[in-house]
Amino acid sequence: MKAAVAIPTQHRAPYLEVALASIVPQARAAGAEVLVVDDGPDEATRAAAARHGARYVAHAAPRGLNAARNTALQDTDAPLVCFVDDDVEVRPGWLDALLAAAAASPDEVAVLTGPIHARFEDHRFHVCGREGPPVTSLELGDADRDCDHAWGANMTVRRSAVQRAGAFDEARELYGDEQEWQARVKAAGGRIRYVAGAGLDHRRAGDDARLRALCRAAYRRGLASRRFDAFKGSAPSLAAELRVLAGCALHGPRRACMNGPVLTAHSLGRLRAALAAPTGVGGGEDFLSGTSGTVGGKRGALLRARDAWLDLREAPRRARLRRAARRQPPRRSVLAVGIERPGSLMAAARAELVRSRHAVDVVTAPQGERGKFENLNALLAAHPPAAYDWLLVIDDDVALPRGFLDAFLCAAERTGLKLAQPAHRLHSHAAWPVTRRQSGATARETTFVEIGPVTAFHRDSFDVLLPFPEDLRMGWGLDVHWAAVAAEHGWPIGIVDATPIGHTQQPAGSGYARDAAEAQARAFLQDRPYVRRHDVRTIRSYR
């Protein structure tokens, strides 16, 4: 059976050298080709492929592991594609065992795998044996048998299975990337076969084999695994995650096991992802986030605690930004407009804004019977924004951090944003996950900026985005349309993480009929471009 061995990789030429040295002789003997798919061009990776006679294909920019797998499927016509990770060393007979098993199996055997043995080099890793190793491994005995899953480190697929189940989902990340596809394969009647003779070693070498590096990798896997559980709808409760964390933290000292810190890091990653993710409401129109974003209860208390920790951790960064804000940008003129209700936070927000070094005018109007954007247009008609450098639209239930405007404008102008919003604190009602603060970032360029609770418009956008369309009384759908318009004009838009705001009085949309707002958005977007939910993401971060 004609086969191809495909190795997705990214900037790991030393690992790739070992993998190719073990794979290429077996592939030549079997008449199979070897394909290296580089997820973002790297000269060292290209040279390693050339030295071993492997074919080299590169993405122009990183697109992810599943995208690399799909590229491999597109760049070979082999009916059997053997995927391995770049950090493996295959054992003698690996490829022959896979080819023989594929030839002897019916077409419904869509995926084949084999033993994956964890191997640590250069550094000692002592374990008690009660838990599996901290790298992907698989051992199902000495006999061939059907099994539930195949890990991507050793995963051979039939092209006929791809034709039935479709390509790999490129939106899936590190954990669950191959599992989601295999679920589709099994739903289409496919089987997964374990081939005992098709073994390989999954290596960690050099600094990657140190405990600190293993913990960092485990933390990233924990983040991704919790997100994949949420994607499947099977994520455990926060209480369950905390119980697991406590057990992992005790495992190391209790058992004198180096796996304890690694398991703890994995559990911390899961907990971090659980705290960061808004609660799901599922489905819905693709111009909506698909999540509720409401925080409260035990989860809210944990988010408040994490916000306090991040405030402390990010204090030096904020201090540097405040110093820079005193020097640049030059003094700007800012018009802030909003709708004000009795008992709101607008008075505190006004006091914070006028404390700025910039020239700020704050004008508000009562809610009345008109919609939010009808009222905003009336304010803009009475106070034309053309004389200002920035327009700030602010809701009346937002808590602004001290020194907000100076730092916010400094970060926005440094990164060239024409449409910007401050990030939400973790303990803040925010439906779009991309808008929540990210540790270590000053600002991010994104594909999306919300209509509220605080949105800033640079004067370059006024002629295009103002006045607001009044047929959208509450503005739903306007932000995803703005994002598409910004892309058409080449405007960078984004989120300033250095000035996170709190929006906790009440969730968005709680004061009016959501069904009516959604229907208005649907009609508004029917003949207008907009950014779909699956395209809302961070493009780059600035630190």
C-alpha cells in the first residue's frame, strides 16, 4: 500500500533531525515518501529536511497543528498517511507493521496507532508509577486490538476516512485536535486499530526534560484540555477542578514523585481556563458571542481574587505606562458621551475622565423613551465631534481605574488603534472572551471591538462610523459590522489590557428585550458585511 509519512513541525530542528534519522530509512525501504510540514518557514527546519531527503512544505505564517495536517493531506495523494510528532524516534519495524496492518484490515479501520513510549533524556525524572508520564504515551499490550483513540504522535489515517469525515478542524488547539476528528470518524462508522508492533519513543531532551519545562508544558495542556472539555460540553465544575488541584499538590511530597508538580501545573492550567471562560449558552446567531459572560457566585469570588493578583503583578507595567503617558501622546481633545440614569456610576466616571491631562468634555443625556443610539446621535448633533481627536462612548455602569484615560490613549496611539476598548476585568460581565484582560499584554490588535461599555473612536473613523444607525435602538450587531468596516479601511482595532474596567452592576442586555435587539441586529446585518463569531480573535499582542 502506498504511504506517506507526514511530520508537522515548528522551530524544532534538533528534534526533527532525530525523527527523520529513524523514519527515512524505513520509508525508503517501503517506498514511502516523507513530508515535513513547517508551520511557519524556518531555515533550520528546511535544512534538516533536505539533509535527510524529505520533502519540505511550509506555511507562510503559523496556522496550527491541524492546519499542518490538512496541508500534508493536500500535498500527497497517498491512500495511507502516517502522522507523527517531530519529537519522536520510531522503533525498528514501525512502518512495516503499520503497512501490514492496513493491508490486512478492511476500509472501516480508518485509523491505526501503536505503542508510544515516553523517554526522558539528559535529566533524571523520578516517578512513583501511580500516574502516567507527563508526555503523551500509549501502551495497550502485545496484541493488536481495536481501541478508543489514537494520539497524534503516532496516528496513521486512511484517505478514505478523511473523505468520509472531512478534514481536521483547524480551530481546534493543542489538546483535542485529533480527538474531535476521530469522533467524526467513529460517527461515520470508522474504527481505530492498535498495532502492537508499530512502536515509537516520545522524547524529551535537553532543557525540555527539566522539571520546570515539563511543568510549563503541562500548564499549557491543562488550559487546552479544559477548553476542549467545554467545547464537548463535559467540563467539570470549579469545585471538582479545585479538588483535583488539591490532590495533585499533595501527590509530589506524599509520594516523593516528580510527577506531582507537573500534575499540579496541569490542574492549574485547567483552573485558569475555567476562570477565564464565560459560561456557555451555546449556538445562536453568528453575530453573537454564544456565551453569557455573566460572573457571580463562587466563580465570581475566584475571579475577583485573580484580578487582585493580576493588579499586583501588573503594577510595574502600569507605572511605566503612566510615566510614558505624561510625555506622550501630545495633549488631545476628547469628547465623552453617554446615557445617564439615576443612581449610576457616571458621576465617578466623569470625575475620573476630567482628571486626565487631556482636554476632556463629558456630556450625557437621560435615557428617556428613545433608544441608546438615538440619544447618542442627539448628543453628537449638539456637540459635533469633528473638533475632537477622540470620541469616547461610555455606559453609566462602568468602574474606571485611576489614571484611566491617560494610559488608555497612550497605549491606543502607540499601537495605532483607530477603534479601541479597554479590556474587561476577569470579574466583569463580558460575553466576548477576547475582551477580557490578558496578563502580560499592554494592548492587543484584534478583529473585534465591542459597542460598549466603553468604546473609543479615533478622528480618522468619524466620517465613516458616525452618526450611529438609529434603527438599532440598542446597537446589537453594530460592533461586528464596525469590525468588517475597519478591515475594509485597513484600520487597526483592538483592546487595551493595561487599563481593565469593571462592569458588574448588571449584565449587558438585562434592561431591555433581548429578542427584539437580536431581531433588529439580524435585519441590520442582512445586507451588510460583518465579522462572524468564529473570526473574532487576537491578531497580535503588544507588551
